Amino acid sequence: MLGRAAPPPTEPGTRRQPRLSAALVEWMMGLPEGWVTDPDLALPRAAQLQALGNGVVPQQACTAVRHLLAETALTDTEPGGEGRR
């Protein structure tokens, strides 16, 4: 969650060059610490970043679902009984 301190944005790469930290991406998405970066999962960094890149930001998903539910409620109450389906 964003209520915790941000992790470092980079980490040393295989040749000591800085590279994006998967923990930062996890934090920026608002996911719990270790959601994909927990060492017990034994996911390589590339798999962690792929999972995060293919994932959904929970706050955005919640907003989208609320919007869709509100739109559905509006169409169900339109005159004519059937709505705009």
C-alpha cells in the first residue's frame, strides 16, 4: 500500500548498472509488499516485472467497477423497462 515508504527506485543489475526495482513497481501499483517480490515465490525479476505489467492497479479497477455499476443502474431505470442494452 502507499502508506509505507517507497522502496529504492533502482537496484544493481547483473553488471552493476542500475535497473528498475520490481519492488518500486509493486509499491506504485498499491499492492501489498511482497505481492510478487516475496523471495518465497522464487520468481525471477523478469517474471516479477511481467506479472506486474500484466496486472491491474486495484484502485483503478475499483473505480472502473463502480462506474460500470452506476451506468448499469442508470440504464435499468430508463423508461421502457429494458434500458439501453
